[in-house]
Amino acid sequence: MKNIYLLLLTLFSTTLLHAQYSCEEAVVVGLGTYESVEVTGAPLDVNCFGIPMSSAAIWYLFVPSESMDIQVSSAVDPTPTDTRVFIFEGTCDNLNCIAEGDDEGPGYSSITNFSAEAGVSYFIAWDSYWSTTAFTFSITETIIPVNVVDFEPVSVQGTFFGGCDMNGDGLDDLFGVSGTTIYMGLQTSDGDFETTSAQANSVSNPPSWSTTAGRLNDDEFADIVCGGGSGVSILLSNSTGTAYEEFTTSNYVFSQRGNCVDLDNDGLLDVFMCHDVAPNVRYINNNDGTFDFSQGGLGDTPDGGNYGSVWIDYDNDCDVDLFIAKCRGGLSEASRNQLHRNNGDGTFTDVSLESNLADYVQTWSSAWADYDNDGDMDGFVGASSFTTGIHRLMRNNGDGTFTDIVEGSGYDTFSGTSIEWQPGDFNNDGWVDIFGGGNFIGINNGDMTFTISTSEIGAGGIGDFNDDGYLDVATTSGYMRNNGSGNNFIKVHTNGSVSNADGIGARITLYTPSGNQIRDIRSGEGFRYMSSMTAHFGLGEETVINKIEVCWPSGIMDEILNPDINTTITINEGTSVAVIEEDNQAPTMYPNPAKNTLFFTDFEAYSGGLYEIYNVQGQLIKSDSFFGTPVPVDQLSTGVYNVKFIKNEQIVSTRFIKQ
């Protein structure tokens, strides 16, 4: 829109303004660039999407004569300033928040957008949360894409910081940590919530930077990892989920993104935590309420810069690899994003350079999914500012390398930034979208291009908080409900037995007549919040699922044939272990899984023959004569095995799990 004239004021250059120390004294502004005064004016007892104003503020009034889309920004050369801004409409005694901005631009400056209607009063309030220093800001016309996903707020009693299944019933719940209180909104089968709370004996490190959850002590209740500015607190639930015991160490950790992941593949979840100013740290689970602390080995840059870690299987070998998003400006080693390949033996190799992922994008997080449904994970590395370039859309070439295809994707011309990037199919069309926490969803068009949809969603964890099959977004006071589009879906909830209890690290593959989709089970995406550990698949108009396949961290493979659509299925590790038959019927064998001994019934035909036990790599582990008697397996490592029985020309095989 050209030649816009505003009511009351026409601007020609940078202007110095006074008397904006209260809402009633707000100075009228229009399009242009301004120098503020110190942020020492009077705030109001109002909030923006649950964020209260700080102890001081300064105020401006914007009244357009024509409707337009507006961007308010403190990312103004030559020195962008660390600020926070709120946009309200209405009157000073009745303000309604419509937008907010914090840390979107270089130097932690603020950038926010809103649609302004002709003749409506909009108050622009800068508060003192980060600084009282005077700064320069601009008000410009922009283009805001239309919203194509419909959300509405739902209030739930409590204070929340994310969502996942907290009590093992397969439904996504809300939870948060405040002081030593854990608030929980436990979803019920009718789509409502039972609000409750539990007490921790101590929380030495409040979750000022990140919150993560997972069944660390292997019971049915999720435990919580708090990433604080000085250390890490691991809160372990009791057997009823009504109280939590803290484990912590004295080690200094400037925490950023944390993850629950089985680092040594022993069937127990460990904790990985990004360190802002030093090499990253690990807490290895001893399964007795204690964890062994170690530092280094995964992201060893001496001055850190580690912000957004996410564990993904980029090379399709059914073990999880690590991508670390870096947030340091410039071209130092602490600014270069990293990819670490899991070698499958507890060690990792830095393949950042050879994979083409060693970018200097200033980012707090990344969103990984199979955006083109070709069977491997692609990466969206979303900028948190534009000091070092633009967003990156990295297509997985299937050979360990990635190609940046952001040009023409829709993100090459998109100026919005976020610190919270997460994947999710929000319209259930079968193509994974990109959530930029706060205001934006990139709707996947199915051809590696995205239509940017805007909505005041707010930042938060992603989950299905009313069990209707559509992904919602958690807020501090409830959630933003996705009102859906009529497309079909299926959700997969995983329960590990040999693998960790949540099945974190499992690869889920969905097969349908129209194509296949993949998901990884993860704990800790985006930057700050916890999201669901249930695999969610949109199906569009597809009504048939041929099968669902699960590759567990243990190597066990499960298949579910022809599951129903528009429902949640729970897959327990090993319950659909396939029988491999050759020429004859398989034996009746029990127990499965087995700890010490395998027993057989009605298997006299193979007495006097041989049995052979193979691991999943096909290596012969054990061989002996078979006389129908029990077979000892207590010396085998935990995992899945094939056992073959041979007599004369008769051969039969079956599979069992060793616990």
C-alpha cells in the first residue's frame, strides 16, 4: 500500500519524542523511525499472552487512517537494542493485547507484526524487562500472510510450561514447575482436565531456560528436567506421581535446551543438556535415583554457544543422532551449527562439515521432519535474528549430505524470526508444517514450499490436549486449541520394554496406499518447552493404513497391520515380534521376553537336532544340541534374537527378546 497518510502526524525523519511516560500520555506516532527516551515511565497491570509488564514502560499511540499490516521493530541500525514490546488495542482502562516482541532481531532486539484497522487506537508499550536504556525503533508497513489454521484459547487452572503424557495413560497433559510446586492439568477421556499439583523436596535450579520430561526412573509417571542458569535439577516422581525427589550436582551449567535420551542404549533414559558458555554435559542414569555427571564429547567448543539440541535419526539406521543449533553471532566456532552422527557403539562423530550443516545461522533451535515424505529427515534451521543470514531449509540427500533449498520455498522472503522452531502437521494433510513459536506456522504445500500462516498462537509445547487428533499449543494458562480441518489422522503411543520406557529414539513408519510417512519419538524440541512424545500423523483424505512399523532403539522391529484411522494406538515393544518360518511351523516357546531360560512344548520333531541363536545383525552367537530341554539365555545381552532349529533337512526359525 503506497502513499499512506496517518491521522494527526506525518513523519519525515527520525524524531525525538517526549511525554510518553504513561498510557494516558502516549505520544502519537505514524510510519517512521524514532528515538525513545529512557524506559522509566509507568507500566499497567496488564499482560500479553500471559506475560506481565515489567516495572517500567514508555508508551506510544498509533492510529492509522487506512487499514494496513504493521511491523514494529527495535532492530534498527547502527545498534539494535535488547528490548521487549507489547501492542495493545482499546483504551488505557481497557487494553487488549494483540502482539508482543522479544529477541526476534539482532542484538536481542524486538520485531513484531500486527494487522491495523483504520481509525483504531493501538498502544505500543516498551517495558524495562531487559533494559531502561533509550533506543531507536521503527514503525513500517509490511505484509502479514493470512491465517489458515484456526486456534482459540482454552483456559486450564494452573501454571504450565509444556505438555506430554505425565501419568502414562496415553493422553497429553499440561505441566509446569513454579518454586517447588509441579502443576499438572491431567487430560481426561472426555477431553477435559483434572488439575492437580505435586511437591518437590527441592528445586535448586528453576527451569528458567528449558523444561524436559521422560520416564527416567522407568515407572509410569514422567520425570522432569529443569534447565537453569547455573545448573540442572532432575525431579524424579514417586510411585504415585504425587511427589518428586530432586537429583542435582554442584557443577556449573548455564543450561539451554535439554533432552531425555538413552545415550548408552542400556534401556534407561539419560539427560543431555546444552551449555551456553562451555562444552555440553550429560547425566548418565544409574537406575537408583542417581546420575553420573560428565562434560564434553558432544559439542566441545570451549566457549559453548550451544542452544538448541535435538536428537534425530538423519541416516535411517535406527539410532539417534544429534544436531546442535548455535546462537553466537559472527563466524567463531561457537557460532557454527553441528551434526554428530551416532556410531551405534556409544560414540559419536562430528560430521557437520561433510554433511553441509556447518552453517553460521544465528539460531536458538531447529525443526526436523521428513518435509517431502521421501523417507528421511530434513532440517529447517530457523533464524533467531538476521545478523548472519536467513533461514535454511536443508533437504536430506539420503547419502549423509544436505542441500539448502530455501530459495523459492517461501522462507527465503520471510522476515519473521523465532527462538522456538518445531515440526508438526497442524492441518492433518499428511505433510509436516513448521511452527515458529509465537506467531507463525509454515504450512507445507507438499512440494518443499511453504505458505506462511500467521496467528497470535503464542510459544509453547505442541500436543493434542483435547484428544481430537489435531495438534494444539500449550500456554502458561492452558492451551491454544486447533479447531481442525476435517482431515483424518492416527496417533502412535510407544511403550518400551527392552528400550527405554517412553520409546524415545524409536522410528515410526506409516505405510498407506498414497505414500509413506516417518516420525521419530523425541523428548525436547524447539528451545524452551516440552512437547508430546506421541507420534502424530495427519492422513488427509486417506482412509486406509496398510501397516505401522516401529524400529526400537534396542533393534526390535514391531509391525501393526491395518490399524484403524482417527484413533490412538499404543504399541508395546516386542508384542508383535514376527515369527520367521522355514518349511515347518514354529515352536511353542515361552516366556517371551525371556530373562534366563527359554522353554518349549510340542517340539519333539526337532529333538536330537541343533539350535542356533543369531543377533539382529545375523551373527551366530550360540549353537548347541537340542533335546527339547530348556535353552539357557542368561548370558546373552539385552536385545532381540533369532533362534533356528535344524534336524536333517528340516529348519524352523522364530524370534525372541532377551530382557
